[in-house]
Amino acid sequence: MSNHVLVLDDEQNYLLLLETLLGDEGYTVTALQDPELALAYLEESEVDVIITDMKMPKMSGQDVLAHVQKNYPHIPVLIMTAYGSIDTAVVAMRHGAFDYITKPFANDEITLSVRKAAQLAQAQRRYSLLSENLEQRYGVHQIIGRSKAMRRVLDMVDRAAPSKSTVLITGESGTGKELIAKAIHFTSPRKKGPFISVNCMALNPGVLESELFGHEKGSFTGAVARKRGRFELAHGGTLFLDEIGELSQDLQVKLLRVLQERSFERVGGSELISVDIRIVTATNKDLQASIQSGAFREDLFYRLNVVQIPLPSLRERREDIPLLAAHFLKKFSEENAGHVKGFTADAIDYLTAYEWPGNVRQLENVVERCVVMAGDEMIRADDLPPEIKDEEAQFKSAVDLLPARLNLADTLEKIEAALIRRALVHTNFVQVKTADMLGISKSLLQYKLKKYKLTGN
């Protein structure tokens, strides 16, 4: 499909010239003398590039540009102007025009400019399609989990996404904090803008400052050119700062300033750069404890913690383990010729019983390993890594997760309730099977269900 170029000029001879010139280059051209008619035309037609004269009776090219920028920001606009009005064209460039052409123009000059504008339009269309795919992939309703804990998380994402407020996502490593950040972005009004992610622990403070704020040419050794930072790249979208608890004190001060003023300077620069971004952060640290120790600024914490979304560990949402395992199996089976079809019941039992200190990330790694190493269509208990099947090690791992100082009676009751809840999940809430799995009578199970306010069929 050829690119569609809309040409606006009150001079008929220029319209005829451009219609012929661009038509010969393979473009579909619509030539109009009335800019008001052209704006109405845009509502009904798909246009890739607009060429408009600067001076026209009813509307100026600047007016056309402003309308397009507001309503069709993806369409590049080329401004045509007489030689003596170049200053006006430069102003238009500052307001978002793609290029300006002086009259009279050379044919190759305008065809080259249109070609570049059409390429930009194609790139923006591809980006739009990619954004739609990402929205489908990372939208809140694509996150796997039917447990009460995850339903609570997804409800918070639904509520938080439409706002402009900062969000702090907390949880253990491997629980999927970046996935939740993407869900917030791709279900928000900013979903057409960029989603920029930075791991604050992966870079030393000096490099991280340049990554976040950018730098000017010559600001330090190796700065051979100006570089835009992540704050600039995230303009109009969302900036996700992972491992926010690792920021140095100096960078905490600078981040606080950006949150307060929505502006900053590049490293080595003095120009104040304003940005329109939403900041989402994540940490596996206890920031309140970091505040008490002096490692994290309290004023920054309150700026970041407008909405807090705590993610449950995988052991707190065991009923989601079979769903997640099936999802990862499908993913990795397709990547490896699709010969693995599922898990045996024993394998699922082991996966569900394991404590998963590495959470969802560890489960994904285990499933990938099993798919690669499986000998037939089903992943069996024998295909699982030894640590998954070591019940004594699992029990020790579970005990190690408990605090050293605890109330023994209360803790034993919590453990008993958790074991019953897990057995109910294993048996699909069939009480007879649950009682048999736990080695108790059905009447005792029913007593325990009432005691711990658990539900069963």
C-alpha cells in the first residue's frame, strides 16, 4: 500500500506540481486549497504525511500544524514557505514540524523530505502495533493467577492505572514486580507512550546518574556526544525504577527534585529539561527499616509510596502454581519443537508443595529445564530437580523462613491452617480426599475448617 500524502496550498500551480511529482514517486496524493476542508478530510481518511503552505487565507500552516499535533500527533507535517519567511518556518520546526521547504524548491529536495517523513510514519505505525501487542501481552487481565492474593493485586492495579500517582511495588525477588509495572503502564492513559525500565542495582552510582539524567558532550571522560537519559526517553510515558532501595543518597536527592519539580539538568549541563512522566518503582527491601538506618530518605519514600502494591510470594499463592507451570510449559515446549504436553499428577504435587525461595522466576527456570530434559510427552516427578523432591530439605527451608522469636502455639496453628489450605487446593476442595491426604477423619477436617475459617466443598 502506497503512502498517502495530503498537500495544502492556496496556489493551484503548486498543488498540480506536487500532485504530479509525488504521484510519479509512487505516493497517493490528495491536493486541497481549503485548509478547513483538509482538517475535515483528516477525520475521514488515513493520511501518512502532510505538506502545507505557511501562508493561506483561512488558516496558516502554523494553525494546521497545531491542529495536527493535537489530534494526529503521529502524522509528520512539512511546512512550505517563501524564502523570506524562513524565520517563521524555524519557529514551526520548534513547534513540531518535521521539516520546512522554501519556495521555489528543487524537486529532489522535497521528494527526499517526503521520503524521510513517510519512513517516520511507517516506523510510528510499527510502534503503534507493537504497543498494541505489548498491551495485550502485559495488560492486567493477561497476568496469570486466580488466587485471592493475586486477585487483590490485580484489583489494585486496575484502580491505580488511570491515575498519575507514583506507585511503589514491593515483594520478594522473582515475584514479578516488573510485570505488574508493565500492567500499570499498558492499562493507563499513557499506554501509547514509552515504558522505560532501569535497574538501579545493576549500575554504579556514577553510571546510573548518566543513565537517568543523560549527559552533555565533554562532561566527563568518554562523553564524546550528548546523551539523553531515561527520564527524557520516558517523556509522555512511564519510567520504572527497579531496586529503588539501592539508590545512593545523592541520587535520592536528585530523584526527589524531579518528583517535586518535574525537571532536571543533564550531567555537565545547565539547561533545565521538563518532562511529563509517571514514575513506578519497586523494591524487595524493607524501606521503612532503611529509613530507620539512615540509608533511605523518608521524604522520598512518601513521594514514591503514594500507592503501594505488595506482591505475594509464590508460596502464598500455591493455587496459582499449576496455572503458572502450565503457562511456562506451553511457552518452552513451543520453543523446543512442542514435544512436551503436560505434567503428571505427582509432578504437580511436588511443584505445589515446594517453598519456591526464588518465586515465579525460579518456577519458570525449573519448567524450562524440565522441558529440555524430559524424555517423553509428560514431565514426571523423576524429571524434577532434586531440591524440588527433597521433602526434608523443603521442611527445613520452610522452618528457616520463620522468625527466630515466635509464639509456638500461634505458629503451629498457622502452619496447620496452611497445610489444610494446601491440601484443599491439591484435591480441588473435595473434603473426603483432603482428609485422606492429611491422614485425619472427615469430621476432624470439618472442625478444622470452621476453626480456621477455611472453605471447602
